[in-house]
Amino acid sequence: MTDEDKPLIGDIAEEAPAESETAEGDGTEVKKHKGFSSKLGFVLAAAGSAVGLGNLWRFPYLAAKYGGGIFLLCYIALAVTVGFTLLVLEIAIGRKTGKSVIGAFTALNKKFKWFGFLCLIVPVIIVPYYSVIGGWVLRYIIAFFAGSDQLLGGSATVGTSEAFFGAFISNPWQPLLFFLLFAIATVLVVVFGVQKGIERISKILMPLLAVIAIFLMIYVMCQPGALEGVKKLFVPDFSEFSFATLLAALGQLFYSMSLAMGIMITYGSYMKKKASITGSARQISICDTCFAIVSALIIIPSIFAFSNNSGEVMKESGPSLMFVQLPAVFNALPGGRVIGSIFFILVFFAALTSSISLVETIVSVLRENLKWSRLKACVIVFGFIIVVGSLSSLGYGPLSFIHIGSGSDQYMILDMFDYLSNSILMPVVAIITCLLTGHFMDTHTLLDEIGMRKGGGYRKYFLIMVRYIAPICMLAILVCNILKFIFPVFDF
């Protein structure tokens, strides 16, 4: 199919817009939603989406597990190549079409309307269980402020914090209550809209996140033994490099940069035409990567200080790291009650900014396609979150009999949602996005939207990344994730 035969983005179905702008390069008037008031608002909101739970526990855990410095080196290399390319691509799709995820892919190529629905499934699956984890974080904030005996005090150990966490998540009512509070906080922000809700809260929370994170980093790095953790993170040991290290770093891009969730397409549709896509994407990437590194400088050195320079504790991942291991670590540090409270407030803010972006992605689709008011769309989404999220919340208690696997390889309800969205759907979405924009539409129209000079070297590089390199990388992740699920003995 030649570029002349491929659908142009300018052939877009009209919606009831709040504003319109003329797309540079083809003279097409693109109808847009009421968007961010400034480039700063867009960058902070997008960075807030990217900065979430994946940065705070997944990045430090993977960094420690896969060689520290060599993992960080691989991650940065992949972030500035594959990750940055996909981020720019998704933002450009949103701004060029001025539509939510379903309308955007319909505008790119009417034959790919179904793909917009597939993209929408990702945030639909993630936001309910993400809100459950956000509720757990709220519970821990209260526990540290109140001074729980199982988390703080001379007798508090990993064993007691594990008992505290197990008793909490198996309780049928407490997790539901805190899950409800987190979901309410998320939806309330989205109800107020892009400028008065998302942009305003992002301008408040992102600076607070930075201040809290830097304070915790400095505090932890001043503890005896912490410098060994810093050395672990920044000094690459090339003997530890492996294919598994590369795949782990590549997979982390999805979590860290909010890729393949429809979020950046949605936020891109709110972006002003005058703002630079590549410049904004660069700032988002830098902010996200710096936050991931700062998070690692909070967690890895603190683990090393707590465990007498032994990194064995870091083998624990996911909820076990954040809700079992770290409370015991904070208890062993001076001022542990205060530090633990501050840390979980940090986690709460990061989780909230990410969940807001997930909900907005769904709400924007409902408003655009069903012509619902923002309030009605938010109420419907809130109801959906409560119904589906309750399954994940109860999955460690009354519904714990629902699982896949046995022993240590059990996938509970929350784990199943997480695996389906992050390990299967997100790589699939990334692959098809690259194939669609690289081979089934006039890619140069999109490159003009990005502002890449015709005939320039970066334009050629971008085309190669989108058409060939990025899809191959995403396919490798997908295949390995499937093999790991079928054969748990594999550890790529």
C-alpha cells in the first residue's frame, strides 16, 4: 500500500468540540476537546500519569534483581530510544486527531476502529485493581500515623509486618473501605475536568512529590551502610548483563512511561498546537526517569542499611516489598514512624496522579462517543470501578478460592487482572500501534504533526524505530511473558 492510498488523518468525523485548531502541514481543521491551559500543565499531568506505583516499587526491585547499575544503564538506553519514540508517537496521535483513543484510531484508519476498543480495555482493566492498591496505601498512612505496634516499635519485624498485611487484605471490609476512599478521591478530580481538575491537582501534587522524594532520598542516603546501595545502583557490573536484564528494562518502560494504555493519546488530544511534542515528551521522560532513580535511591540504600549491606531482601517484589519489607526497614531506621508516614504519602500522591489519568482516558471515550456529560460519565465509571475493583479487593479474603496455579505460583484475582493488562494487552497494543502508524497510514502526515524536518536524519530514525525496532522489542516481551506464565520455571 502506497502512502497515497493510505487513509489521511485529516479525514476525521466531526464531534461536538470545545475548540478547533488548524493542523500544520495539511491545513485540516481538527476539532479538539477543551485542553490544558499551558505546556507546563500538560507536562505535569503526563508526568504525573507516568510517575506511579511502577516507579516506586517495581523499578527499584528490578534494578536490584538485575544487577543494579547495568539494569539502570539498559533502562536509560531503552528509555531514550524505544520508550521516547512510543511516547512521542502516542502524544502525536492524540494531538493530530484531537480525539479520545477510539476516535483517534478510527481517524487514522477506519478499518482499525476495533483497535481503539482494544486499547480502551487496558485502562478499564487496570484502574479497578490499581484503586485497590491505592486503598492499601491509605491504610498504611493511617497505620504509621497511629503508630501500629505491628509496624513500629521494638518488637516489629518483617514477620509482624507480614502478619499485619495478611490480616488486613484478608479482612472483607477494611480493604473495601479504603479502596472506596481512593476511588472517590480519583473520580472527584476527574469530575472537575481537565483544567480545573487534572491540571490543577497535577500542579500541586507533582512539586510535592519531588520535595518529599528528595527529602527521603537524602535522609536514607545518610544512614550507615546506605552508600553500598548507592554503589549497587550506579556502578554497572557488565558481568551481570543478560538477556533477562534487557527484557526487564524494556518491560519497565510500559509501567514507567504510561505507554500502550491510551493515556498519552488522551492527554495528547488536550495538548495545544503551539507546544512542541518532542520537547514535552523529553521533559516527561526526564521527569519520569529521575523519579524512578530517586525512588531507587530511597528503597535500595534503605534495604542495604537495614540488612547489613545484604541485598537479599530485594528479591521480594510487588506488595511484599512495599507492604511487608519496607515497613520493617523504616522501623529499624531513626524516626521510622515519621519516615514511613512520609513515604506512604509519597506513594499515595504517585498512585493518585496515575489513577486520575486512567479514569480520564475512559471518561473521555464515553463523553465523545455517547455524548454524555462529564459528571454522568464519571458516575458510571465510578460504579464500574467499585463493582470490578471489589473482586480484586475480596480476592485475598472471601474470594481467595478463585485463583490460577498453586503454591507460590498462585495468581489471585488482582494478579490475573495485572497479568492480562500489563503482560499481554499492553505489548499487543504497542505492537499494533507501531504497525498501524508505520505501515497502514500516511506516516509522514503524523511526522509533520510532530514537527520533524522532511529529509532529516531524525525523521528517518523515527520511521525505522516505529516500523521495525519497536515492534520487534515489544514482540519479544510478549512472547517471554507468555512463556513465563505457561512455564513458571523460566526467568527471562
